[in-house]
Amino acid sequence: VQLQASGGGLVQPGGSLRLSCAASGSIFTINTMAWYRQAPGKQRELVATITSGSSTNYADSVKGRFTISGDNARNTVYLQMNSLKPEDTAIYYCNAVVTMTSRSITDNWGQGTQVTVSS
């Protein structure tokens, strides 16, 4: 499975960005997709998840500001980030737990996209 993330960049505090992550490969079904982030000197942390049934979960630090959504037909997940703060600065990674056409289950990571919130 390949995960291609895009949409990062530099934004001022209070601004917005939208991240996208498209999955491709021998996919039977995507069980969950998620966004994680890792700031310099810190451990990778979960930002938001979405299941195949569209149930969502968010880290407390982003609740009310970030929205995760999915397009099952395109095997794509989005992260709409509003009211961005400097502490949101990090590399954002896409993750997908996938049932392959072989029926094996794999845990897959994208390459990361940089989000910088600064004036």
C-alpha cells in the first residue's frame, strides 16, 4: 500500500490548512485511517482517526479545530485544520490499517508533510 500525503505548508496563527492522503495498492478495504504528528524533540502523537464506518476520534488538543473526513470511493482521507496555533507545527503523517486483497491486514505510513504555523 502506498500513502501519498499532501497539503502541508506555512501558515500564520489562526489560519487554515487542509491535508490529504490517498491510499493505493492491492486494497480490499481500508479499516481505519488516521493522522499523526511529530514535533521536533517530541514523540509522534495521534491527531485524529476515522473508521470505515465514519466514526471519528480526536486528540483533546485539536478538538473543535480539526476535522477528519474520508472519501471511501477514492481511498482518501482529509484533515481540515482551522484556527492553527504555533504548537500545531509538526510533520504530519498519514496512517492506514488496510485489509489487502489477500485478506492480510497491514499497517501503513505515508511520507509525512510539514506544517509550520508562524507569523
